[in-house]
Amino acid sequence: MTETVLLVGGGGREHAIARAVDDSEHGTLYACASNRNPGIDELAAGYRELDETDAEAVVDYAESVDATLAAIGPESALNAGVADALDAAGVYAFGPREAEAKIETDKAFQREFMADENIPGCPDFATFEDPEAAADYIRDYDGDLAIKPRGLTGGKGVRVIGDQITAAEGVDYVLESDYEEFVLEERLVGEEFTVQAFVADGDYRVSPAVQDHKRAYEGDEGPNTGGMGSYTDATPELPFMDEADYEAAVDVIDAVVEAMPEYKGILYGQFMLTTDGPKVVEFNARFGDPEAMNTLPVLETDFVELLAAARDGEPLPELSFAEQATVCKYAVPDGYPTDPEAGARVEIDAESAGEAELFYASVDAREDGIYTTTSRSFAVVGIDDDISGAEQIVEAAFERTGEEGLRVRHDIGKPDLVQKRIDHMTELRGE
């Protein structure tokens, strides 16, 4: 049976989802997004530009193409209840409803849920609805804190005292920013990693661990971004982890699914590997971006079959991933994220990418070519037997096409940076 799959969203993550649907023997793809992603457009049988948070418009388009399944990419759509509206219209949405999506969209709910349900890995935290009270807490706290606005911030709202800012700057941040409600929690020290799980009907399947690189510049310098790139190893765990670390993270996923059996879609656990094991930095209610571009290209299980099993209440199929490493690097416009300069022509395409895989994100497709906007432009992914080989595939693609008007964190996936992560955990563990 062929399923008609509606994809909601138009970024790099969604381009990876689109390719997974296109690779299936059982799916016909339609898409809707506020931008026209040229990579998705090329794969889709139909594409409508609309606001992804407009649930009524999404449902209208789903019904017009007789969609039988939907995959929702961006968290903004989940927060707007798009999954609720599609489900109510009889189109199974692989994504949590608004109430369950609060595990990402409401950071106070996230921590209170973890505390109430005894989910392992929860750091010490406090929630504030008054910036003045939050400022007083920062002034009085003995130690470093992570400052998190309560709602969605596009990966750019968190400030960490002792890493990015001073305590005094933290006080200024909560008093002077546009955010009013905050979660303040102990700063976690270690190495971050992500495990993404496919969830439905109280069942789940996990994917290999990924490490994202949020900081804008090489050497982990600069402000946080939506993610400059990421990598996986040919094993479920990363080089600075062992099997027990990965299994401990999966145990956290297991506890969340048990406590929230109505959850469906992707459950993204972002962890800090500390000397006490994995602690939860946050949960997301959808694929990560860029992490989806590491995970889906090596997924050997039919993606559409997985979605159909979730809809039909059948056990989720066991997932098979190619035993290969991946490296993903984003090209962003000069000046990103603080003062991005749009309008540079994007010279790379699928042919010039060579062995690498190309995923478009926020670009402007014109008659004479593709141009950058003010957000992340495109991602290049290399796949090989080890991280170093995958990284070299990505670099070869950039060398062929150049980067005029663009910036890339070239250090992602390079042996020196990976070794730095290993050495950091070895030092923390006193090994």
C-alpha cells in the first residue's frame, strides 16, 4: 500500500525527512511550509506555501491531497496544535499533540514533569514568573547556573554562567531581555550528546547518539546558534562515551515514555555526560536540526513503514542503521547569528557535492539560482566507515564549490576536536 505523506516544515531537518519518505517504496510525498525549500520541492508531488503554525491551513491542504500520514518537523507547529488538528481530521500526525509537546515548548513543565515522575537525570532547578525574583536568585546562588527562558527560543535563548557569561551579566539578561519567565538550573559540566527516539503507543526505538555544536565559531567560541553541525560514530555511542553511558541515556527515554504513554513522534533527549552519568539538558519533541541529517541518511528501516505502524497501533519495527559514521556541517551567511548578511549565491548542488549529501535549509530560490537568507543556508553530510573519513568527504565538497558569502565551522568532526572531547571526559573522570 502506498501512503500519502504530508511533510510540515521547510528546513534542513525537513529536507532529510523528505528524502527518507522519497527513499521508501511505500510513500508519496507532499509538503507545506512558509518557505519553498528547493530540495523538498524537487522530491514532492505537491508543495504549498503556508504558515506552518496555521493548523486550519495545514489540515485543508492535507485533506486536498488525501494525506494518510503527516510528519511534523518544526516545534512551532507542534506548539500551535497542528498535530491535534490533523489527528482530529483523520490524518495521523507523527508528532506529539500540543499537551505532550510541552515537554519541549514549556521548560518549566519539562522540569516539573521530570521531578514529579522521578525521571532520572534531572538537575536541580527553580522556576520564576518574575524577572526580579530570578535576578535575586542568581545573585544569591552559590555556583554557576544555566538561564533558560520558559518558552521556545530557536536554540538561542539559553545563557550559561561560568561559560558564556558572568553572574552579573546573567542578572542583566533576565532583567533586560524580552523574556519574562525563566527556569534557572545548576550548570552541568561534561560533554553534550543527543539520543533521538521514535515513539508511539508506549513503545519506542532509539537511534545512535549525536553530538551537536551550538557555538557559532570554531573552537566552541561565540554565541549559541540553531546548530552549526554534528557527528555520529559507526557505533550507537560516541568516542567519549561507553556503552553504559548510552544505555543510561536510553533508560531516561524509557522512563519518559512510561510516564507519558500518550506521546507519539520523535522524543529528542539532549544529555550532558557528567562524572555522575548522563543528566538531561532538555527534551525536544521533534527531530533535531542538524541531528536529523545524521540519523535519517543511515536509517535502513523503511521510514514510511515505521510511521504506518505507529498509526495502526502495531509494534514499531526494529530499527536498522548502517554501521557508518556521519559528519554534518552547516554553511551559514556571513555575520550569522548576530548580524547575518543575505543575498550570497549558493554554488553547491547535488552534483557538485559529490559523495556528500546536500540538505537545503533557509534559502531563496530565484530564477537565476539559489541565494542565502539570514538563517542557516544548507548542510553537507559525509558518510563513511569512521568520523575522519566522513569529515573529509564534507570538506572535499566545500573545496569544490567555495564559500563566498558563507561561513562554515570546519573543525566539526576533525580528529583534534573529537580527541579534545575524549580528553575532556577522561580528565573529568580522573582516568
